Amino acid sequence: MSIVVNLDVMLAKRKMSSQELAEKIGITQANLSILKTNKGKAIRFSTLDAICKVLNCTPGDILEYREDWEK
């Protein structure tokens, strides 16, 4: 897949833990970890919206397209 999730970068910039973000957006730590490690197959717009609101960012700050990226 060529879509890379840079959630760990935004968390570091905002000095927030994964656990804190998971609690604020209402998903499990395990599901957030799946997103962070680029193992997810999809993300709900409502989840992406919640992440962007909490981290005060845009989807483009979190999602990146890399043509030749592989897991």
C-alpha cells in the first residue's frame, strides 16, 4: 500500500501519548497502534476527523502518499 500514516510524528510534535489520544478520540489503544504501524486497511472519516481535531492538524499532516512504499 502506498498510503503511509505519520501519526507518530504528529503525536511527537504535540507531545501527546498514544494512550492519551486513544482516550480522547474514543478508540482502543490496540486500534490506534494498528494505525500507527501502518497495518490498518482503512480508517473511518469520523476517526480521522477526531484525530485531526485533537491534534489540531489536517489529514495531510497524518496521511502521506509514497509511490514505492511497502510494509
